[in-house]
Amino acid sequence: MQNKYYREFGELLYRHFPYKVQKISINAGFTCPNRDGLKAVGGCTYCNNQSFSPGYSGKQRSVTDQLTDGIAFFSRKYPEMKYLAYFQSYTNTYDDIDKLIALYEEALSYPNVVGLIIGTRPDCMPDDLLDYFSDLSKRTFLIIEYGLESTLDSTLEFINRGHTYAESVEAINKTASKGIYTGAHLILGLPHESREQVLAHADKISKLPLTTVKLHQLQLIKGTVMAKQYRENPEWFNLFEVDEYIDLIVDFAERLNPEFILERFVSQSPKELLIAPDWGLKNFEFTAKVLKRFAERETFQGRLFKE
């Protein structure tokens, strides 16, 4: 299951499951504290949630209905496959705790769902919910993914993120201390970040008790504040060419803790929403290029990692 260049998500799944496992994305109709006015309004400057919500996960539809459609899509080709319910859109721990738990348990009660992945913000994890997740992780597969996006507070403020890096560190430490698999998500190439600052993210997060790391390139999406900023101030941005970004990924991985699972390098937004960059590559094609670059450079994840 493991290539010799970096640790893949399949390695983690293989340790837990003797069968194929597929994520099914769920939009449970949540919002965010920097959309509803608690912290800010308008959301993060880069965010148009349509860009990462599959067509079968509509806001008004139940968790059960979304799982039914998502599983039907995959089960035709892989009838023996099992599934992880991935609460992906917006902030999936930001609501009344009883309502949240009911939604998670609804997903887990669906046939052939064998675990949960919960995407959220580091400032939206109350202690009582974390206690529930601690108990839950003892009876099913569970990952809590935190959207860090950057380790620089100046960037977090610029993109209207509404939390600090210190809050990210606190949330990750508390979650991992409960024995829960803990993930972090970063966007590479946010405005005003130099290449060295981007690589320094790897050094900083490598000190944290993470299980998984997701990376993706900055994408400019129609209808966002950032799209307007790009039109008015293109010099703020470095929208990588594909080869440049691949080299950045390999450099990042070299500095990353070798124990981390490197789950993702890129994200694909729908073409009708994407302004730039449009590389014309599917995820598997991009990953093949990354593996080739690792081989060409004779390097691997963690080669430059310092304890």
C-alpha cells in the first residue's frame, strides 16, 4: 500500500479495513462563525462552498438521502465497498451539540458506513463535543480535520479566517490528546506568502501531533472576495505553473514529519467556477507527476525533517 516517497492515505485505511473504503461527502447545511456574524460576515475571502460540494450533496437534503445517492454512484462498480461519511461543507461542529450528534449517528447507522471524517475550524470544537468524539473514536473510525489554511496570523487575518494559528495548535493538541486521529488542511500560495514562508508551514506543523495533512494549491473561484482582489491587485498573488507547484510540493514533503500521512496535494474546483489556475489535470494525473518528480530528485518525505 505504501510508495517509497511519501505516506499515502491508503496506508492508514489499510491498517483499519480489509476492504476498499470510499469517502462520501455530506453537506449537512451548516454555516460558519465568520459567515453568520459571530466572528465576521462574508466568510473567508477565497471561499465559494459550491467549489467543494459534490452534486449529490444538496443543502436541503438529509444525511441519509445524500449517503443513498453517493453510495449508489460507487456501489455499481464496487459492490463490496464500504464507506466513510465525510462531513465536508462549511463548519461541521458548529451547531447545537444534540443536533450534531444526531447527524453523526444518522450517518453511522447507514448500511456499510464504517466511519466518519469531520471537517471543521479550530475555533469550533467545544469540550463536550470533543468528549463525544473521544468516545466515538473507540467504537468507529474517526478523523477530525481542521482547516488551518496558514500558520501565519498575518495571512489568516488577510483572508478573513477569523482565528489565529495559536487556536489551531490548541485544537490539534486537545484533539490528539484524546486519542483521535487529527488532520490539518493548508492552502499553498495564499496572497503575500513567499515561497520560504510556505515551506516554513511544513516545519511548524511537523511539531504537532497530526495524523494526516491535506494540501492544495490556491484556486481563484468566481464570486469570491479574492477573485475581486486578484482583478484589482494581481501582484499580490503567485498562481503556480504546474511544474513549479510540483517542485514546491516535493520541497514541502522533504521538510514534513515523516510520520504524517500526506493525503492530498491538489484540489479540483468545478470548471464553471474556476478562474485560475487551470492545469487541465485530473488528481491521479497530478499525483503521477509528483511521484515522477520525487523519483527524479531521489528524495522522500521527511528527508530534511528536523526533530
